[in-house]
Amino acid sequence: MGQRGVAPPSNRLGQHDVNFNLKRLGGGGPADSWDIDYEYRQRLTASYRDLANREIRLGRYRRAAYIFGELLGDFVSAAKTLDDGGHYREAAVLYEERLHQPRAAAECLERGGLWAEAIEIFTRLKDYECIGKIYRQLQQEPEAQAAYRQAVDARLAGRDFLGAANLLERELNATDEAIDQLKAGWHDGQQSSRCFTEMFRIFAQHARHEDAASYVRELRRELHRARIVEFAEGLAQLSASYPDIPLQLLASDQTRTLAAERLPELDQYASSALLNAVGRLVPADRLLRHDIRRFLEQRFAQRPSKVIPKSRHDRIRFVRRFDLPPDVWKTAIGIDDSFVVAGWHGHELTVVRCAWDGSIDRPVHGVWRVAGGATHPAIMLAADPQGLHSILVHAFGERPVVGRRYFVPREKFLEGTAIGTHPGLTIESVAFSYDGRGTTYIADTSSNEFTVNAYAAMSDSLLNSWTIDLNAEVQAPEVTQLIWPLPFFVREGATYMGLGRKVSKWTPAGKVSEFVCPSTVRSLCGSVAHARPRVVAALDRGGMIVWDTAGDYDQKLFAEELSEPVIKLTRAGWLIAVAQNQVQVYSTRDRKLVLHGQCEAAAENPIAIVTMGQANRFGVCTEEGAVLLFEIDE
């Protein structure tokens, strides 16, 4: 905080109100600055944080916020503490004016029932669904409907027909309009199967069985070749679950007729899917399933190949390559059966979602404009292993992005997901990660120290806060170079940080241990929760894996011939290293590190290794936008 003039020197502290007060943040009166040594200052800071955590446990949130905000200048922790304690307006001011997080401010005001102020910010953010929800809570129905109409238009602008239809049906009671949008979504192709299923759910819910039958016949007459499989699978589902027997019989008959007429023109994949849909019409008929299998084998017969032992080069199979849009790509992360890649399009931070088959999807509302985007700084991503939270994205050294973006359900992406910032992120954030329980850990750096804040999984409430003396850490002989963003990994409440050639393990109680590597640590990853504890460091040369079991510590080097490799430890225990057009895969079973396979690949500048769905699949993303997909043969 600022000060006005210099007070007479004194060896006594002045008296202050120990409850947080916004008015004191703008500067105070004359101050008498004390010059204390660095070590004492670090001890004092740690004591302040312990006191703040104690005040939170006692429910004295304004006192805790006073310590965080006025004594430590930690406005992130102060804002979260005020928010958790029900002091919503003050928390919102900190979010918006100090932390530049208008969405967090609006959500805070909404929680506090400060509706008008929340609506004002949501309007600037163009979040019409939140505006509609607030107006409906206030029983201002015309305003609510107008806001939801704007939300529908925004969904349609992003070709999210399914989301638009859900709003029309759920919030506006406009069933006919919802059906029209679902019909448009079927023809658009991106969400065709989901739109088909949702449309007939609405028909069934409103007992519009004749309309459902008419639309089945209409689709059958106008069916395009590219929709045959989706239509047949949808009909098979209707025949089993639609609550009207005449329509079930119609769906079964249309499925069989479709197979009889269109089967000769289809390839192996489409033929198999179409006949499997026919087989689902009579699930108890085992003879029919046998006939279908025999027919497909005869029609698409292939001569069996001779089985030969596989060399290490044969154990990694290149599957396919596809290319991302021509931008500067920085990082990627896997989520379930897909993965998200982040990069720069000019000054704008852009993200895309990709599937194993090469499908590419963009979020609704597009990109974020970032002040320093022209320099293309590093981008950090984190995904919640449980899938309960948004994907976190942050440009290193920049203010947090404003607002979330949404990947909506598509034909190749069954689940939607949000991506955006976290209330605890600031321009000084250097690392963040989720742990296996969904707790968020964020590391900030300022005044020669790291501050690590832990936020609750379901509420984003501040759970804990502690500091690490950066000055003491970097004075170690192993620390000759720091990598930014900070190499950072979290596992079961412990944070691992890469500092020069060493990796330090910390908990709120202090440093637990550290291990030294032969060269600078460039990134960290490790095993998931409930698996054998392993931490992997990617180094200037190769990498090092550490089995970090209490009382049974072991470490091994690998891929030492690779320079600055990108490294990933998969859920199945495969350790993958990629650099200089080389791909290496190691097994880590039974605490043994064994080279399983290696191959060459056109990945000169890899940025990330991503895993998707099946345990033996992985992808390599490059800075130029190439995505190379591989399978591991055991």
C-alpha cells in the first residue's frame, strides 16, 4: 500500500483495526519504514500466513483478509477469504479492480444477492444465460426471456444447435422452436446424433408420437449417404426405448429396409455399423448376430498375415497425422477421449479440441485478446482428472483471460467442457495444477518468494496458503538457471517444483525432500492418484524418473541422448519421450525402467504428448501444428 510522507522514527508498532477495510488500500498516512534483514522478513511472512489460516479456521474472515490483503499484499487470498466469509461487495471490488477478474466479481455479487451490480458485469461479458437466471430469480420474466433469447442467438452463432434447443425448451418453453433447431443440427452434421436423440426425447415427453413418425419418414426420404449409419443407429435406439409401440415398429421396419437398400454401396466400417444396428432390433437373437458376423467376414475377407516377432521399432505403430490450423502452438493436454491444444493467432490466445480420428473443434465465442500476445509467451494448461472443473488456461506473465469459452457436445465429442481462468490466477502466477481430488494449486512469485495457494475442489474456497523462500532455494549450487513457467507437479497434497537441477517437494508444513538431477529441469509430470508414486523430470538432456515412496526412494535416468525432450507418464505406466524426430517408450512396471520401443517421427519441435481414452494410444503435438498419433503394441 502507498503512504503519505514519513512519520517520526519509533521502535513501536502503531495500533490498527485488524478487520479488513477497502478504504485503507488506497494509501494511508505518514509511515515509519523499518529496515529488517531478509531472513527475519521471511519468518514474519510465514507467521502472518499461519495466523491468517488460523483466523479462517475460526471463522474470522475479515481478520484473515486484513492479514492477506493489508499486511502481505496478497489480494488473491484476501478476495477469496472475503468471498468465503460472505463479504461479497468487498470481495467483488478486489476481484475486478485489483485482480482484473470481472467474471469472478460478477459471480461473487450474484452469490451475495447483489443482483443489479452482477447483471451490469455479466452484460459486459455477454453472458446472457447468467443474466436470464438472475432476472428469473427476481421474477422479472420479460427481462429474463429477452436475456435467454440473446443466449440462444449466441449459441446458434457458434453452431451449437443442441445448446440453443435446450435453452428454448428449458428456459423459454418454446418446444416447437427447439425441435426446429434440433432438425437444423441434424442436417448440420456436427451434432447430428445428439440432436436426433434429443429431438425424439422431446417428441416422447410431449406425446407427439404422430409428429415423431412423420419425421422418421421424412428423414428416410431425404437421407444423405453420410448420415446412413447415424440414422440407423438412432432408429435402433428408438425401436428399443421410444414409449410408443407403433413408432417402435416403424423404426424397426425402417432400419431393416435401409439395410436392404443401402448395404451394397457401403464400406466395411459403415456396413458393420449398419448391420449391428439391425442386430440390436432383436437382441436375444444370437443366430442373427452370428449371421451378421459371418456375412461381414465373407464380404470383407482378408488373408491372415504371418505372425513374426516384433522388434523395438515395431512396438510403436504410427497411425496417422493431421494438421491444426496455421497458428503458433504452445502446449496441449489430454481430456478423456480428446485433447485440447493452445497457441497464438496474432495477439489472440486460441484453443482447439481434437479427437483421435483427426476431428477439430473450436469453442463457442472463440479466442481471447491478450495485451502481450504479439510476443507469443508460454501458455499453461491444466485439466481436472475427475472432469468436474473447467480446463484452466493462462498466458505466462499476462493478466488472466476474461471469461470462459465452451466446447459444446459434437458428433465426435460426446461431452461439453469449459475452459478459462481461475479466481486465484494473477499476472504473477508461474504455475498451477489440479491434484487427483480436484483441488487447485496455484504458485505465484513476488518479492523473492513463492506463494502457494490451495483451493477447494467444489467451491474454489481457499484451503491453505504457504510461502517458500525463493532466495534460499536459488542460492543452492544446483540452481544456476530457472525455467519459466515453473516446472510444477502436485500429487496427494505435496507440490514438486523444478528449480535448476533440483526438484523440491513441499507441503504446507515445509520442505519434505529434494532430489538432484544431472541437468536443468524443464518440466515435471508424474503418476495419478492411487497409483505407485512416481515423479518424472524432463531435463536438458533426457529425463529422470523417481519412485518417491516413503522409506524406499529410487531414481533412474533415461533417453539421455535426447536434447530437451517432451515427456509424459501415462495412466498405464508407459513413459514416453520425444525429441529430434525420435520417439521412445519405456515400461515402468515393477519399479523397472525398460525401453519397450522406439521409432522415428516427423516431430522436430514437439510441444506436448497427449493421451486419449485407450491406454496404448498417444499423440505428439508440434509447434507447427502437426499432430502425430501412435499406438503401443505390448
